[in-house]
Amino acid sequence: RDYTVMLVYWYGAAAYCNWLSEKSGMDKVYDESTWVSPKDEEIIKKKGYRLPTRNEWVYAMQGGIKSNGTKFAGSNNWKEVAWYQETSMADGNSALDNEDGIISGTMPIGLLKPNELGILDMTGNVWEWTNADSYGGKMLLGSCWSSGGVNDNCWMYLYLDDTVFDTGFRILKTKGE
């Protein structure tokens, strides 16, 4: 089964993007000597793999130009599109947490309804790192399997060297100028 990558620091996600860029013959997007993340107006011009800006992530989650105006990624009912604590107790989960005999964890990718662009699991499964600066750290968007549910404000922040069991990432490929 295909499960999402998780337990990732922001640095690890950025390093993976650089590795994939280099392997594909493209430029590294992140400066590994400083780990200063390029500003949005700069990063969208760099040719290579990278983490999304906050605006790119939200645009994709909302269905882009194909958006039907749904509240969550593909539905107004978050139970149709998001893995959260209650639904992640289903058979086939990664069994990461066992509280009071209730086993929950991430779920295989692709079991829930996609959004209008065909993108899966954007409002649940793992929190996703972005390039957005937030309170001295980086913003994570989405929600995760260990949360009690999904709300209108699906974001949080962590410092770059923080990780928790429910963080992952989604990458973009920029063609550049």
C-alpha cells in the first residue's frame, strides 16, 4: 500500500526537493549552507522541485480553476475527503497510535474522494510543510489523522527543526523562467 511520507523535519523535506532536482538535472532550490527559504516571488521562478507557497497550496486544495467552491478539498463534507482521528481507525491504517485499545494512524493514499484537480488527501492524513514563514517557523497546512476533526482554519506552525509524528510534505516542480 502507498502511505504518505511522515515524521519529516522541514529541513528534510527541503533536502529531498534539492536531491530530486539535482537527480533530474535541475537547479537546487534551497541553499543548504543557510537553509534560508527563498521568498514567494523568488521561489516560483526557480527551476526545480520545492515545497509549495501558502497561496499555491491553498489554490490547489480549493481545486484551482476547476473549483466548485467546496469548503474542503473536494467536498463540503470533510468526512468524504479527510482522514482524522475517528476515520483513521479503519482497517489498513499504519497503526501508529494505540490509545485505550483504539488503533489509529495514517491511511493509504487514494481511498477518499479527490478534489476537482484530482489531488488526494489535502485536508487530512498528515500536516504538510510549506515555504510560508509563520511565527519564526514554517506553516503546515491540511490537517492530520490524529486530529479530532477538520475546521475552517486548517493550519499550524512548527520551528524548522521540530517534527511530530503527523508531519509530511507535498512537492511542486517549477519549470522556471
